[in-house]
Amino acid sequence: MEIAYDEIEDILFIRFNNQPILRDISYGWHVNVGMTKSGIGQITILEAKSQDCLPIHPQIAQIEQVQVV
């Protein structure tokens, strides 16, 4: 997993694996999800600070496992 933030462009990039992206899905203007063969490969959040996605507080954030049906 890799998390990168571009301060100049205000883009938060979260990569879960290095598999090739097969399809991109946009969730509104600010969130793009890159899908791989095995599921989500990356998430890109545009205007991350203005969308209150930064700063990330790992001690507060809860990660839920999503079951694919």
C-alpha cells in the first residue's frame, strides 16, 4: 500500500496494489477509483484538503471489510 499527497495540486493518491488498472469509476467530481482484476487498486481524491480528506487520522479512522456479493 502506498499513500502520496501532492500539495501543489491538492491530490491524495492511495494505491493498494500494483496490478494493472482495468477500469476507472468516478464517484462525483472529486473521487476516482481504479479497479483491478482482484478489486480496488487505487483511489484518487482531487482537492483533498478542501474536501476534508486531509489530514488523515489513522487512530480515528475505522476500516471496514466489504464483502463482495
